[in-house]
Amino acid sequence: MISGVITTRHVIRHAATIVREFGTAAYLRCCLVILRRRRVTFLECVFVRPPAIGRRVWLHAEKRAAERNQTCLQNA
């Protein structure tokens, strides 16, 4: 059963798969979560969110790209 929250047993039992599919850094983040005794989903553990400043810049760039695409479609 997938409950959405990783456990120590899951990380240890599937260490090779996590390293192979997501990389060593992702596995170490999972181990760090275990040491900190935090309850997180596997995706929160594996995928790193960009810092707040970087996230704002990325969202702004994505919005500008969408506006450019819309302008191009209107001009065509």
C-alpha cells in the first residue's frame, strides 16, 4: 500500500532503486529526512524545490514566455 509518506524501512529496502532512478543526492536527502524525523511524501524528499527567489524568477520567466507565445499566435 502506498500511503504517500516514506518510512525508514522503504528507504533502506529500496536504496538501490532510489539511487539508480533518482541519484545519490536524492537518496541522501531521504536519509536526512529520516534523521530529522520529518514526515514527508517521497516526492518532497526526492525533488528539491528551488529557493524562493529562484522560484519567483523562474515563474516570471515562464509567464513572459507564455505572453510571447500568445503574441506570436495573435500575429500569425
